[in-house]
Amino acid sequence: MDEVELFFRQLVSVLSESSPERLNAPIQISEIYQSVLPYRHYRSALGIDTMDDYDMVLLKLLAGEGGFVTIDPPEVQTTLQEESSSVNPNPGAFRDFAAANIYLNSGAVRTVTEAGDDYAPPADEEDDDDDFSFGSPSSDVEFISKDSPVTATPSLSLEPPSYEPKAQYELPPKYDPPPRDNITPFEGTPSAMPPMLTRPESSFSKKETGCVYCGGSFPTNRDVSFCPHCGKSTSQPECSSCGAEIEEGWQYCIDCGAGLNS
């Protein structure tokens, strides 16, 4: 099994467990590396060591290697095929088409899902009482026939055994709380109370008016999901080395330690 087929099988497995209805629905390219199968969570399962290796395998999958997926519009897949087969390919070229939709090959999906059913434990079979046989009785067991004399058995005593009562445990005195009339009320006004600490709102929780990657401005009269200048997503920025989410003002990634301004 090559790395592209392993990536596809992992993608189908994750979708089967979380959203099986999406196996026959379009999926945006950006969803694969951002939420469905991100590098930082599945690099061990995929057997991938670096972010560049992850991007290269995904580029080959999207370029149509193995025939596992198709892309709408088709010219996007043609462009990625040319990039994948070039002498010095750009592994992250697919990020320029983050809004394009992919469709999983239904036959390949069935191959993966049906293979998973083959490993399911067999159903419990009903016991056949006719096939069950007892072993021969042990030689030291004495059987009583109807002609054997019956001996009287001693009667059992139903009187409970005598015992000495233990010393009773003394409960501590019951606690009586002070009357509420003696409680001193809070002196002062609500404004005198210390303010409650609130978590500062992330700088990326609001819609920005410019791209954090290229600095290009966004149109103000429309919702913007991807930058019209560089094609990058306007969602939370990610580390270019490991794909971890970063926040404004960070100089280094907290997951892999890579510099963010280099």
C-alpha cells in the first residue's frame, strides 16, 4: 500500500466514523487539511514526518493519482497534475484552490468500508443442546436407589446465635448555625467590588479587513472566506511548518518552535 492509498483510506475511515453521509457529498479542499485530516493530529497514523511530506501526499491525491478523487472544476485537477509531475513541484500548490470541491470515488470508498466489515467479530451462534454431552459420573459418587434405607437426619436449630451487644457510638453534638440576624451585610456599593476578570477576545475572532498573509485589503460589502489576492483562508492562521493554529503577535510556534516571521 503506497502513501497515497494510505492517506485515502485514513480519510474514508475518519469520515465513516464522524459523518458517513459526507462520503457521497462534495468536500472542500481546505476542509481536508484544516479539520477532517489535519497533519498535527494524523501524522503518526499516516506515517508522515514533516509538513512538506504531508502536503506532497495530499497534492498527489488531489492530482488524481490512484483515481481516488475528482475535483470540481476539472481544470483545478489538471493544474495540480502538472504541478505534481514537475521537476521541482510545490507541495502546497493545492492551497491556492482551497475553495474547490472534491468527490470521493464511490467504488474505492466501498472497498475501504467493506474491508472494515471483514474484521468485525462473528455473531454469536446459538448453543445446540443436543450436541452437549455430560461426562461419566465419578466412581466415588454414591447413588441412592429407591430401595435404599432412609436414615433420619438431625433437625436444625433455628435459634439465632447469642452475641454480646457492642457499646453504642455517641454522636457528636448537633451544630447549630448562628441566626441570620447576626450576619453583617456587605458594606459598600457594587462599584466598590473588584471587577471580574474576563478572557480577552482573540484578535482573529472578528472579521479582519485585510489579509494577515499578504496584507491585501478585503471588499467591505461582502463576506470574505478566502483572500482575493493570495487565495489563503481568512480563518485562524496556521504555522507553515506543522499546521498548528497561531495568534497575532506570536514570534514562534508553540507546537514545533518554528519561527513565524521567517
